[in-house]
Amino acid sequence: MLSLAGTLTVWAGLFGSGWLTIAAWHSARQSPAVTDPIPTLRRPLLIMVLAAVGSMAVLIAALLANDFTVSYVANHHSRHTPFPFNIATAWAALEGSIVLWGLVLAAYAYAVWRRVTTRQDRPDALDRGALAVIAAVGVFFFGLMVTVANPFEVCIEAAARSCSSSSPFPFSEAVGPSDGAGPNPLLQNHLLMAIHPPLLYLGYVGMTVPFAYGISALALRRPGARWLRRSGAWTRISWVFLTSGITLGAWWAYEVLGWGGYWAWDPVENASFMPWLIATAFLHSSLVQERRGMLEAWNFVLVIGAFSLTILGTFLTRSGVIASVHSFTQSAIGPALLGFLVLVVVGSFTLFAARATQISSPPRLESLSSREGGFLLNNLLLSVYAMVVLTGTLYPLVLQAFTGSEVGVGRPFFDRMTVPLSFALLLAMGLGPALPWRVARAKVVWPRVHLPLQIALGVGALVVMTTTRIGYVVLAVVAGSWVVAVAAHRLLSQARRAALARQTPVRKQLGRVIRSDRGFWGGQIAHAGVALVAIAIAATSNLGQSLDRVDMSPGDRIEFAGYELVHTGVATVRNPNRLTSSAQIQIWRNGQPQGWVEPSLSQFPALALPIATPGIHRSIREDLYLSLTRIDEQGVTLRAATAPLQWVLWLGGLTCAAGGFYSLVGRKRRRARFSQLPDAHPEG
Amino acid sequence: MATRSLLGKVSPLITVALALFVAWSVIGADPAPNDRSDRIGKQIRCPACEGESIAESPSSYATDMMDYVRDLVGQGLSDQQVLDRLMASYPDSQLLDPPVRAATVLLWLLPAAALVAGAGLAVSRLRKNPPRSPTEKGHA
């Protein structure tokens, strides 16, 4: 029954998105200046949106109803999966994640439609073309759902705890297992796992919108900055989601995987980081075009690159092409995604090349030492950064595919290549906002950066004297403080000037200055977030201590990194889906009890090896991270590590996202100001 | 005003002094504070668990290998000698830090080529005849 309903929704989605593609493209081509608010597109759009919502709703209903005749439910769900993981299962495995893709895409399509039909100037060909491109991407994903990634197939042959054979024909005779094996245990261990994938998808899929505007501008021969202005808010929205998704993903790895790290340069992590890097470059370079009309061609390259990387990310994550700590899925969907990736890259760049003559030769740069020069440096560093990650991620795959020889590319490679790039970016991040447009003269720049530089070096000296002399940490602290100090100095001096002019106290002007240019100050908040992240990464990876393996029996007491750890006992809890044994460890410091932590091992029926869940004692100074490798009657084997300033990492990531969000909130006013500027390419 | 101009003269000196102090302290510090065994372990992929190094993985296979690494380090072998000893029985693909070979040279060249090409492109965008401005600088 639910199979039938689900199958109907995905076919309806395919139909709706196909119709929308054709209708939107037709109207974009036909009417350059029509006045109707595109009523012809409302019906196919609604079909697509309702179908997408419907397919997710049916999938969740099937999970909640324990309908094991639906193949997806039989293979990925069990009666004992607790809330909210029974719902999160809807997007935890391959087919369901494609349904989530479709849903998020339909949501963006609806939001774009709402935006273009409610704003003051009427939707024009550019908007219609963009809707057509979004819908065309929808055709591909709904196409996957009705073919190679159909979650609503009927189970026609049941194995013990899964479905061994299924049929796409919804009227087939259903034979489901009585119970399933349930989702991957790692995915039902922490609440973050229910939040992180949707956030990441909101970021991934959101990049479709600026891509669609870019392609629409190319296809309709409407270059200029208009497509950037139309899509700028969407780029920011998806960047904010991507930033928070990556941060929460790292947090999840730290809280759940039990090895004490948060970033392993794993291909799946890289897959989300590459679009972030290119989207970040795009956010900056689009400012240069909006402001100075430069980098027009480069912005097309970046937006195509960012979208292609999200498709590449989906391919890497969901095709099982890389066996990694994250790859929980294996499927025949790989060739389809790879084909789509090739189509996107080749198609987009062919279109770009065909329109190259219409993309204006940009005004030349007056000087590299200018705000534009800073953005150029930012773009260069971010692109090379993305290139490093891309090469390191794909190299082993490509080499193995073509020559059969294996090569490992891991943390040492990525660290060596990216650490210098990261420091260069950090230093540029402090300098860039202090540079004026066109030409930066030392007379102007020096007063803006001198005091911040002194402050940063002073903080560095303080760190050297009190904490550590390790180069990476000191440099990260100096560079991070420099970034924050330049922004703070700028804020204070602007507020002081305004206060002088209005005869009001300076503190009353601070908020006004920040509100006056939300784009710039949102950017500075995001920069401060990146600075915090850099300091936290340097601290956790250089200042932590670790104790590899220590056996403890109940009653034992050990000393580690200034803490005393007392093993007081073992508790075992039997849940329907797992057997969890935890060790109670009391933490002492300076003779004072600090509390208990309970690292545990969980035995899932479906898995041979137990899953370790760490116990973390948090303080302002550092995290004390304890995980188990053994637990039995005789006692436990414990791994202990300290992670100084670990919380600063999460704070930094979320501050970064918050900065992006802040730049969004007041964009309307900013845009109104921009639209008074003459377009570089008057249309018509 | 007099104190202000005096401050203006002294201030750059303070900056330079601070920079020298920080740089000198950092350069004088032990460049490799981490445990050597740990550093070596981070370069070797744990054979039983995908993607993690033997220094990071909690599996018994990895911890046994780490014990062996510590043992060799304890015997006074250099980093490279320890690695060579370990890798005698494993393929190169178990190294997380790929050695420079014919097959891996592109791995290093591609990002370098991107950097050079990008920087070249940026410099070529510079205006050939800059507007009259006395402090025009053309460096990156």
C-alpha cells in the first residue's frame, strides 16, 4: 500500500519537474519582458513540491508503521530503532538520501519562486531560466528515484533480517521480513546525526540556485552582474548551511567515533569541504564583480565548479566508490551520478566557452595592493586549497582505476599541503578588509593595521611567555588575533568618527556601524569565526596529551595530565537495540572532585565489534576525552587524551555560520542601493 | 601633541621588537614537541580499519603495531629506519604520506601548477599603464 503511494509520488515528482523544466524554459525564451507573474509555472511547480514532500512523508510513514514489505524499510530499519533515529533513517541510507535531495531541491525551487513572484520587479527571463535549470536538476534526481534508487520497491523475497529481492512494480506480491537489521549503529548513537545530514544537504543542494542563475544568464546571453545580485542571497543561505553542516559533522565525529579527532581528511569529509572552499571563493569574487565589474568570467567558473563539486560529493558519498570510515553505502547508483557529473561539467563549460565572446573583457586591475588584489589573493589561495583537496581525494581512485596500483593519501599529505595555505589565508584575511578599493597606499593602510599588528604580536608574546613556544600555535594565535584586531579596530575607529560627527558616545555608534553595512560586518564576524577555528585546531593538535592504553580494575587510580582518574565501577544497560557497558570514572584535579564521565562500549546484534562511545569531561581550559577499548569483569582498557580549547572549534564554526547569516538579514536594503547602480550590461 | 609624535616614532620600534621576540622564541623552541612514535604512527594506515592511522585507531591491530613502533624508536632507530622496517612487510599504499614516485608526482605537481597558473593569470590582469599615482606598486 505504502509502496504504491510512494511510487506514485516519485513518478509525480518526475512528471512535475519535467513539466516545469519545459514550461519555464519555454517562457524564458519566449517572453523577454512579459508582465504576467508566471502563472503557467505554478501548476508544475506545485506538483513537483507536493510530490517531493509526499515521497518523504510516505517514506517516514513506512518507517513509523514498520512496513517491512517496503524494501528500504526492510533493509535499513528495525522495530527497535528508537525515536528520533527511526525518522532519521529516512535519509540515513542511499535511496532515502536521494529522496532528501529531491525534497530540499523542491523546497529551494518553491522558495525561489516565492521570492521572484513577491519582489517588486517582475520575474524576468533570467528567473524563469533559473527555475528551468533547478527543475532540470530535479528531473535527474527524481529520475534516480524511479530507477536505480527507488526506496519504494516491494520486497518479494525476504531474508532473515533484510530483503533479498525486490520489485519496482507496486502490485507485486509482498513478502517482507518480520524485522530488519536496523540502521548502521554509528548512525543511531547521537542526536547530531539526525541534524547534520539535512543541514549538509541544505548547503549542498542550495548551490543549485546560484548555479541555475549562472547557467540561465549564459544560456539567455545575459551576462553582467544581475544574475549575481539575484542569486547572492541563495549563495549565502547555502553557505551558512554548509558551514554549520561541516561543523556539526566534525562535532559528531568527535562525540561518536571515539578516536578523539574531529577531522580525518576522509574522502567524505573532503567532499563537503571542497564545495565550501569554492563557495567561499565565489562569495568573495562576486563582490568584486558587483563592485568593480571585474572577474565576470571567473565567477561563472566558480559557480559551475561549486555545483559540480556538490554533485561530486554526492557521488563520492553515495556510490560506495571509496571505502572509508564514512561510507556506509554500496550501490549501482555510482555510474548514474558519475554520468550526471560529467554532463554537468562538460555541458556547463561548453556553454561557457560558447558564450565566451559575450562575457566582457573586464576592466584591468590598477594594482595588486588593493581590495580587489586582496580578493584575488583570497581566490587564488582558496582555489589552490580546493585543488589540493581534490587531487588528494581523487588521486588514489583515479590511479587505481587506470593503473591498478594503489597509493595512500592521508593526513600527513593534506596537512603538509594545507597548513601553509591556511596560514597564508589567515594573514590575507586580516590584511584584505583593511585595504581600500583600487589602489592601497601605505599611508592609508598602515594606520589601519599598525595597532592591530601590535596587539596580535603582544598576544603572541603573552602566549610564548605563559603557554607554549610551539610555532604553529603561536603563529595561529598571532594571525587569529590579527584578523580579529583589524576588524575591531576598524569598527572602533568608524564608531569614533560617527560619534564625533553626531556628538554622541562611541558605544552608541557601535551597533549603528555594524548595522550600516551588514555584508561587510557579517563577513568580519565570519572571519573571526575562522580565526577561532584556526586557533582551536592549532591548540588541539599540538598541545594535547595522550595516554594510549591503560588497564584499570575497579578501585584503581591513575594520574594523567594533571588529572586523577578513579575507576569506580561498571554499569550495564540493556536497550532493545543494543547492550551498553559503561565504566564510571571519577575525575579529580588538584584534590577536588570534578565529576564523573562514563565512556562505554555498545554491542549491537548486527555487528561483531562493539562501538565505543567516549566520555568527555569539559572545561574552559580543555576537554578530557576518555574512550574504552575493552570492558569486562576484570576491568577496562582506557585511552585518555586532552584536547585544549576544543570548545573554541565548535564556537568558531558556528560563529562563522552566524556571520554569514548576519550578512543575509539586512541584504534587502543593501540590494536596493545596488540596484540604483547602472548594470554593467544593460539588458534589452 | 609632543607625546603623540614621540609615540608615533617609538611605536614601530615596539612592533619590530615584539615581532623579533615572538619569532626568536618560536625558532628557539623544539620544533617537534610530539612524541616521535606518534608522528611515525600517523604516517601508517591501520590495515584493519579503513582511513585511520595506527596512531589514531583504537583497534588491537593498530595498538600492537604502535607497540612495535615504540619498541623500534626505543632502540634508537631514526624515523626513516623505523618506517623502512615496518614497510618491509606492507605495500606502499599503507603509507598515508605517499612517497614521491613516478606514479605520484602529479599529486604534487597539480596543485603547484594551479598556484603558478593562477598567480600568472592574476598578474597578467594588471593594467599595463597604471594611472598616474606616485606610490604605484606592482608586486603581489
